[in-house]
Amino acid sequence: MIDSVPPSDRLTDWQSALRRAADSTRVLVIGSLNVDLIVHSDHEPEDDGAVVARSVTTAPGGHAGNCASALAALGMRVGVVAGVGTDAEGDGVLADLRARGVDVSSVQRHPDAPTGQVIIPVFRDKHYMLMHRGANDLLSAAAVRDALAAPVDAVVLFDPSREALRETVAAVGDHPGRPLLCWCPGGVYCADDIAATVAPRCDILLLNRDEHYRISRSAGEDAIGRPSCDVVTTLGAEGAHLRRGDRDWRVPAEPAEVRDPTGAGDAFAAAYLLAALAGLPPRQRLRSGNVAGALAVGAVGARAVQPTLPDLISGLSSAGSMLPAGVEKDQMQ
């Protein structure tokens, strides 16, 4: 599926390719749905200490939900496969996704487990996540099989249960249409032995800097992806890097006023996937992700700002975002 549209040097052709891909592609996203508690503070406390939080925000989250919402905002048809509780938090998470145009018919509801929750402390120079998985760990292989019985062009895999993770890889390999498989292992699986099995089956592998380090130590650098796989590493303020086989591309970050980094990686993943499906060349795939990520960090909450297709095209069309015609001809695959 990658590079199915011949790349072009002309901006208008890239714009048309993005619109065609957005209009014609169905994507299935498999992974976690959570409620996020985002806590902003100026600095991290010492052991046994305390600091005053500047703000506390509760918002729907989870990598699968964030990315599915971002894909829908870009105009793509998207469904999500995940697990939530039968609690009020699950009701709220599903209502938010429906309102954003995401198909939630394949989401399982579990009466014996709560909807997942994530506490996200955000400081001036760092942020991290404290995850309670809840119903996310109960997603069944059957739910994945049923969802993949329908036609689908791409699957974005995040961090479902181990059972669902294995089934996704097997079902995609057996699928008559062989959809493109994109995996974002996150903090749950990047240091797990299962990464050595899943990563080589992927068409796109999306990692942040820490995840790349951890999965390289766990699975080995040579085991990450395959020669035709896009291995993408987001580098925050330093931009993003793509390795495919023995070739490398790197682009700087887009200018951004960072209010909250939550969900920026999921927005990046959605825009990168669209650019890959549209057949854009490597640097423009990275730039697409960077444009989406830069917009996403401008508000508090993973889904507070999610770029539309016109937003993405406008960002790519701005000065410096598109290289002059001919610059990348030797790098287009």
C-alpha cells in the first residue's frame, strides 16, 4: 500500500494525493481507550515532597482513541477496536468518539473492569504517564477477528491486550486485501519480548526517542522493521527521523507554542499514515506528521486541537515546509 500513488515534485499533486487518500481509505485502529488526568506543574517534587499544580484537566484519551479521532478529523473513515468498562467513564469516552465521527461498534464493554485511566504529570522539561490499564487488558482476539472481517486499507496498532496484539498481526497477514500495518508500541510493549515478533511484520513502525532506545535494546536494532518498513522516530523539538532499509531522512520540527504535549505523537501518527497512503515521498511524510504534532501541542488535552485536512495542507504549503521541485528526486522511493 505504501507508495501506491507515484510521488510528484508538484505541490498541487501532493495536495490532490492527500485528498484522494482521505476520501477513499478506511482505517481500523486497535489499542487503548482511557480517561486522562493531566496535571501541570512548574517542577517535579523531590522524594516525599509536594508541589502546587497550576492546572488539572480531565479529558478522554488513550492512544487508539486519540489517533482514531485524528484520522477522522483528517476526513478518513475510521473504526476503533478496544475495551472499556460499563462505567460512566466508558460512556463518556465512547460518546466523545461518536461525536468525532469514529465507528465504535467494535469496542467491547466489560462489567468486571473499569475504563482505563492515565495520570499525566507535565513539567517544564519533561512529562510521563502513570497508566491503569483496566478494561484495555481484556480486549479479546475474537473482537479483532470480527473487526478485520470487513474491508480495510490500513490498521494502526497500539497497545491492546497481548492476545489482541498477536491476533492483529496474524489477521492482517491472512487478510485478503493485506492492509498496511502500522505499529506504535508505546511504553507497554517496546521493551517486551513480543516486539521482536511484531516489529518485523510491520509496514510502518512509529516510535518516540525513548521507545526507539528501549525496543532496540529488547529486539535488537537489526530486528526493528524489515527492509521495506518505514521506521519513524519522533524527536520532539529536534524534529523526526525516518529509516527505510539503509536509507535515512530527517526533518526539523515545525514552529510550535507548546501548551501540552499529550497526544502529539498520536496526531503525528495519523498524519504520517495519511501521507504514506497518499504516496508522498519520505520527507513530506515526516513533515506531515510534524505539522499535525505542532498543532496538537497548542492546547491542553490529547484531542483539544486535531488538524483537519485543510489545516494539514495549509501547514505543508507554508514557506519552508515544501522543498523546491527536484530537490528530493533521488530520495523518492
